[in-house]
Amino acid sequence: AQSVTQPDIHITVSEGASLELRCNYSYGATPYLFWYVQSPGQGLQLLLKYFSGDTLVQGIKGFEAEFKRSQSSFNLRKPSVHWSDAAEYFCARDQYGGSQGNLIFGKGTKLSVKP
Amino acid sequence: EAGVVQSPRYKIIEKKQPVAFWCNPISGHNTLYWYLQNLGQGPELLIRYENEEAVDDSQLPKDRFSAERLKGVDSTLKIQPAELGDSAVYLCASSRTGDNEQFFGPGTRLTVL
């Protein structure tokens, strides 16, 4: 079965510092990969997605992610974190492959931002 | 464009009671999903609808959970009877058919006492 692993449960960074959140996915046919953000009491908001093509994907709010097939990774990055980025971040991949839509989520990484 | 609407936002019930959650997807989105999110976990798919048809309900515990989407728009998820372990957030999401981008509602937080 497909799976997604987010090794870091909680990360704290200082405002203005760079950020990298790790995500590893189980091997399979070209995965559809996603990063979502969830603020307290809110639903999930899509930050970015990767289906094919350029392995460096730009998203909203200044986030980017890089797909590395050799490492089965899809890490999320931001060069300078803002206090408003404090939230929980979820990496996800397609369950069956293709456009059927079922997603498998990681357990999430909670991001705290120090002033 | 209005987002995915869910109600109620919070629900507290005693065990063995029934409970229902309602979801209104984004207009034009034929695919609707119900997810369960336990504390400290990522969402887990319960059921996926294409229009009014449940095309994947393999993760739905059918002994106590049921769902419907009679007219292919709104959907209701029901639990009867609820158990303590059902305390979680129930998320609804929608997407255009064949599009992997899902839009999520704010969820319903269920507490079973």
C-alpha cells in the first residue's frame, strides 16, 4: 500500500529563518504529490502539487518543493518564514495513481515560529 | 466562489447516540470526499463520491457509518451508534471530476462522551 512519511512531528524556527519540511513517499508509478497547510480550526489549503515536468514546484505563500525520485522525497521549503506560517503541514500522494483523487496523507509536521 | 461548507462545526454527544454531518461542496464539483482526521494524524479517506455514486467506500466502517449524496450535490455522513473512539474531526472535500486538486471544508469536530 502507498504511504507517506513525515519524519518531523514538530519543528520550531525563528521568524526570517529558512524552512525545510521533509516528506518521503512510498515508491510507485509517477506519484502525484501535494503539500497542504492546516491552520487551527481550519480546513486544509493546498500549497502546491507535483504531477510531472519540472521537479522544482512553486506554490502559494512563497513555498516551493522539490521532487527527488532517487530519494523518494518531496520536501517543502521556504527561504524566509513569517509568523503567519505557524500551522500544521501535510504531505500527501495519490492512493491509486492517476487522476482518481484518493489521497494518502502523512501524519503532519507542526510548525512553530519564534519571534 | 464559496468554499466547501460543513455543519455543524462542533458536536458533542454521548456514546451510543446517533450523529450526522452535512457537507455542501463547491458548485460544479462532482467529486466529494469524506475524511476522518484523528488528533495528531493526517486525514484518512472514508468515502468518495462521483456525483451520487459512492465509487470508493472501502475505508468506511459500514457497521456504524453510512453516507449519502442523493442528488449528487450535498452529502450527509452518519454514525449510529457513536463510540468513544469516533471522537475526531470529520472533513469534507470536493474537486472537479478527474482533477486531483481537492478543496477542503473546515471540518466538524465530534466529541463523544
